Amino acid sequence: MSDEALLAGMAADDPDAAAVFVRRHQARVYGLALLLVGVPAVAEEVAQEAFVRAWRHADAFDARRGRATTWLLAIARNAAIDVLRVRRDVPVDPVVMAETIVDPDRLADRVADGATLDGALARVPPEQATAVVLSAVFGLTGAEVARRTGVPLGTAKTRIRLGLQHLRDELTRRREVDAP
């Protein structure tokens, strides 16, 4: 049975469809959650929350907008980010976050695509990439980025601004190169 059919069954409150969907994707969702939160018990809670959200919103899934796996991993990513925002005292490597969560399709396929955001982010200077990820992914303010990275506020803001500029330039360059 396809993921889309299982989601339709979940939208109709079919527990069998939900069980099959969870079994099919539980390892991938748990693995992503563990990678993002770093604590097995918390990752289990994040994975469970992701499947609950998927069940609640199964009727909102639109296959024209993307694959079910990508949709589910985006839900899991968002649930993990919600947990990390609450647990800001837990250190997280922003580079690992950038490599794994900025492009859900990369997680779904485990295929490195030259035009993806994480590929472009890898070409941004590391201190700027870290500032961008902390700001854009975790939603930290400039002051919080400064505290987390141990630099003055002005330096943190400059790194965020320059990192976003480098990222935009790199993505524009890649689109131009990849354009037919």
C-alpha cells in the first residue's frame, strides 16, 4: 500500500493504516529525532509526537506538494526543533543541524544534491554558517547567537548577515550553473 493511501486511511481514523505507516517510517523518524536532539528518550518522545501530528493532520497532506516521507520528516524536524527551543541549554552542533535539517528531501533520499541548501551552506565560512543555522533554524536572536558562540553581539549580527549573503550568492550561482 502506498504512503498516500495509508495517509488517507489515517485521515479516516483507520488504526491499521496508522500502524502500517508508523512501522514503515519509525526507524527513519526516530533516527532523525535522535540526530537532532541527541538523547534517546527525548528522541522517542519527538518521534511519537511526529506520528501523532501526522495522524492529526493526515487529511492536510497534499501529494502534489511533495512526497509523504518528506512531509513526515518535516513534521519530525519541526517537533525536534520545538523540543530544542525549550531545551536551549543543551549544546547542539549547528553544522550537523545544517547538514541534516535544511533539506528534508536529502533526509528522505540520503542523496547529496549539488543545488541543495546544505551543499551551499557548506561553502559558507564555518563561523558564518553556524550563525545562520542558529538564527534561521533555531530562531535564536543575535544576542543569543553571540552568547552561544562566545562573540560580541556586533560580530554575531555581522556573521548572520554575511552568512545569509554568501548563502544567497552561492544558491544563485548554483542555479545559474544548473540551469538548462
